[in-house]
Amino acid sequence: MGNNTDCCFRSGNDRFRYRVGAIIISGEYALFAYSERDKYYYSVGGGVHVGEH
């Protein structure tokens, strides 16, 4: 089980955050989430925690 600490690091002004995503397809449909604020679609998923299985 993870400890809820994101798997990420900083290098100067840059930040890397390890994330996973999935594209779920059923027949002729694919599942994506939509951002109302920024008007774009993205795959479902989230950040990985250190030690997460």
C-alpha cells in the first residue's frame, strides 16, 4: 500500500509528476473525461504514490 506521497521531483523550475492513464474502449465507444473550464478531453487516471501497487 502507498503512503500517499506523490512520485515526483523538481529540477530547477521544472517539476515531474509520475501519472498513469487508461483508454477504455467498449465496442465503438471510448471513455474520456472532459474539462469544462479548459475545453479539452483527457484519459482517465491519476498520480502514482510512492510504494503504490
